[in-house]
Amino acid sequence: MPALTFPYKRLAGNYAPVVPVVLFSRTLSVQTEAYVDSGAFSSIFRIEILKALQLRNEEGKQQMFKV
């Protein structure tokens, strides 16, 4: 598979690797952008993404993240 290249985006005064992504639920999809962290075990998206996919927050597992 050929490598894909994306320009870094300026976020909060710094340049960061941000790529376009499409997230899917069973019946819906939403296009957004995601920060690339190759060492991350989880991805965090805003609550608006959850709502756009019509997913229920109550069915998820609550986790605490320190930023």
C-alpha cells in the first residue's frame, strides 16, 4: 500500500498531525478530523460526534483521561 501524506495543521500555536476520518455507526457516518498519536491506546472525540452518529452515551464505558 502506498504511503499517504497529509500536511500538519496549526492547533493552539503548534503544528500537529491531523487527518480526515470517517466514523461509522450501524446506520450513519460522519466525516471529521482526528489527531494522529501512534502511541495512543484510545481515541477521544467530541460529544457532537456521538450525537451525529445517534449513539447513546449511557451505553459506553466511562473513562478518565488526563490531558
